[in-house]
Amino acid sequence: MNHFQYKNNVLHCEEVPVADIAAQVGTPFYLYSTETLTRHFKAFDQAFTLPHLTCFAAKACSNIALLNLFGKLGGGADIVSGGELFRALKAGVDPRKIVYSGVGKSEEEMRFALRSGILMLNVESHQELETLQGVAASLGVTAPVSFRVNPDVDPKTHAYISTGLAKNKFGIPIDDALHSYLAAREMKNIDIVGVSCHIGSQLTDVSPFVESLQKVKVFVERLAQAGIHISYLDLGGGVGIRYQDEEPPLPAAYAEALEREMQGLACTLILEPGRVIVGNAAILVTKVLYIKQGGKKFIIVDAGMNDLARPSLYDAYHAIQPVVQSSGELEVADVVGPICESGDFLSRGRKVAVCAKGDLLAVMSAGAYGFSMSSNYNSRPRVPEVLVKGHSFHVIRQRETFEDLIAGEVIP
Ligand SMILES: Cc1ncc(COP(=O)(O)O)c(C=O)c1O
């Protein structure tokens, strides 16, 4: 359930007509619904009954207004860079609720994380562990560590967002991970606190989650036999959403399946949901610039692959709806952006509402990996982000200017 609904044929975000916002902030822009974000966060978080911590995956959508909202709802943050740590702290997220994943943390990023007092770093290689030991020693602190294990489970999702197969770069193969724990135990500045695992994104079936948890559970038992007892089990994110006709598990079914497997494990569960919280809580609003009939029909809009990369990157489906419904007539067309790439499209060869120059279109389900993956390609200023709450809206990120584009550049 989301709060983007038509009222008298006009798309509203909660109580605000989308066209009113477009008239004030211009197009394109990302539009988020506070009510939907809150509802999704709570539905996920409250589905778990065992001791747990929901760390929102900042990479899915990293605006500090959203991180702040989830923090206020009791959540933490899953980060993958120093920049995301900076954002989470600026947003007021409690550092003791921040977990840090990623295969390539730099020493500088490790220092920042240790100085900030985050909950744990999910270490992904032996060299990273040695580096972290060195950084922690130089700061005179102890680094709280969990190893990210790779369970070699097929998440049955797009290859680019599959992370838990042996061929993926992520984590330490689960069969080798005991060595890492034993080595870590001997390190003076490392404190082993957990085990983590994240197998991929946009999973529409619970069975790969269960399969990986079963493998992790066996591993946790092996650790216990070796005298290593952990406090946290981080199962990552990955629950999918409906973009078109997918049938992802409901949070309750997901939570129940995990909790069933968790029986007998005395540790706090950490979850890192991203897409399932924000995916359907935002749209990208764009305007039709031109309509062109060549070998086929093109609807040229003012949002491009730099603003929403998913269709070009993953051939991902996003529904495209008119902001104001008129005849209801449909036609086959490509909805394309202004970028100088043939791969710049929002949809291809699909039936879309017949529209005219100047019409507003809503690209649905754009909240996850939407703005956060946007870029300045073709020197296009990044678009604003707007957050609706009830009858009012706030620009939570200004539209970039041409000056912003060259900030930091110099002619020698
Ligand atoms: C380590 C980690 N945790 C959590 C997530 C969030 O995944 P999702 O947005 O599918 O929930 C990701 C994204 O791939 C990730 O790499």
C-alpha cells in the first residue's frame, strides 16, 4: 500500500496534487511520501518479534531527511562508505545502530568509523581484517567486527544485484570463514561481535534467505564449538518489491521464516532493508518535452538515465503513469530521456498513456536506487527531492545549479 493515488483523475501524493508540486519546483523531481515511508518501515520492523535492529540500507536512498525519519522510528543505518557514514551521523542516526559493509573500505574510512563508535564493521577479506587491526591499534581502540560470509546461495535475481554466490566479489566463502575468525581472535584490537551475510537484492522468494540462514546457523554453531560466541547475526537486506507483477514475500512472511530458523540462536538479529522500505514510497515526476514519430513513436521526457539509471542499467521495469488521467487511451511508445545515448530510456516498446507535449508523467516505484544512483552525466544538474507530509511538502534537496556542476573544478 502506498500513498500515490488518483483523486478525481489527478495523481496525489498523500493530500497534495503532484501537479501543484511540479508547478512550484519544476521538473524532473523525486517525490517521497512520509506516510508510505513510515508505514513500510514499521511494517518491516514490527514484523520481527525476536530482539532485532533494523538498519536501513542507506545506499537505497541516502537523503538525510529519510535517514533521520528512520532513526526517529528506532532504526539504524547500514552504510557502505565514509560518505554514507557522514550522512547517517548528520541525520542524527545513533552510531551504535550503524553497521558498515563493503569490500573496499579504506583506512581513512575505517578511522572515521572507529572514531564514530559504530556498532560493527562487516569485514569481507583477510587483508581488510589486518588493515583494520592496524588502524584500530594506531587509534588505541578495539574494532567491533563481524565477518561477512558468502554462503554460495542463488538469490534468483538480476545478476548485477546478486551478491551471495561464490562467483560474486562479496564476503568470505563460508567454508573458509572459520580461519578468519580464529585469526581475528588472536588480534589485540579486534573484538568479534557477529556474523553477517547479504545475498542480493529484489528477492521475490523467501527460500534463498532461509537457505543462507541455515548455512549461517551451522557456521555459528561451528564458531561456538571453537569457543567463539557472537552477539549479532546480520542477515542483510534484499526483500523485493512489486514493480510490475512480482509477488515478493510480505514482511510478516519473511520475518516468520527467518525467526523460525533463528530458534536456539541467542543473538540479536540485524536486518538491512533498503528497497522494501523506500522503493514504492517515491516517484520520479517528469515532463513530456517532445513527441516524435520515427520508425516508432518516442515520447521524449526531461528525465534521463542520469536521473534514474535502473531501466538502462538492469532493463528494470518502472510503471509510467500520467499525472492527470484523461482519455485512458494507450499506445505503444518508447519513453526516452534527453541523454546522448541510445540506452537512455525509461521504458521501451510498452503501452503508455497517449500524451502530449507538456504533460506530466510519474515514473512509479522510483524510491530505491533512484536518486541515490543518479549522476551528472551530460552535465545535467541533479534533480530535487521533495518530501510530502499530509497536506504539505518540503524540498529536502535543492535542484543543483550549473555552478554546482563545476564546484571544485579548476583551470590550471
Ligand atoms: C550489504 C547490503 N545490505 C543491504 C542492502 C540492501 O538491499 P535491498 O535494498 O535489496 O534491501 C544491500 C544492497 O544490495 C547491500 O549490499
